[in-house]
Amino acid sequence: MSAFFAADAVVRLPGVAPIEGREAIRKALVQLSLCIDDLHHEPVQLWIAGNLTVFEADIALTLADHTALMIPVTHTIRWAAGMIQEARVNVYLESRLALALSTFDHMRAGYAGRPSHKSIGRWTSAARNGNSILRPWPAEA
């Protein structure tokens, strides 16, 4: 995958220093692959304008310890000469906190419906086996 990046490309991830250069990007991707058993994107939206691509998705990943997660992300990619020049990944973990608070508020108020967040209750194969920290609402016993 690092072959898609320009030699002087930059990857920006939340909470870490920029990863600069194709070789450093390759090493980071190898490190990531050692921590994750499965990772795939569920596309939400794609925008392309000139040399800019914005890709919204839900990332479903299973960690090496079999914990399954679904996280909304936005990838912002700038292209030059057919190669990725800059890639920025924005991860929206706060949406999980908002969902948990909303669920708590609905339960406290005795609301019989379900929260409307589109990713609630999605299951990965690990989650089907009971290994997910994410559960459909209300949590099944």
C-alpha cells in the first residue's frame, strides 16, 4: 500500500506526530498490521474535487485480542502526479461517548425506542462471537 504514496508524502493521524516519507509510512503500516487482525471500511460518502479526495467511512476493525470496534472516520487525501502527497485521518471517537450518554438518558427516562445513530448494533465477525465491546442497545444479557 505504501507504493501509492509519493516519496515525500505525509500522513497525519490524530494524536501522533506526522509520518513523513514513503519508507516511514510503510513502517507505520506494518506496525499497524501487527496490532489488528481485520480492518475494512464501510463507505459512507466520497467527494472528489481536483487533487483533493474526501472519503467518509465507518472502519470496522478487530484487534489482535479479538476486540471488535466500529469507528467513524474521514480520510482527506491530496494527490500530486497520481500519487498520494498528503493523507489525513480524522477519527470521531466522541460519537461513541455521545451515543452512550444518549442511551443512558433514554434508559433513565424510560424511553422504549432505540437510539438513531446509524452505526449502533453493527456486528463484525468477532462481535458475533461475543468479543465486542460494542453491543446493540439495549445490551443483551
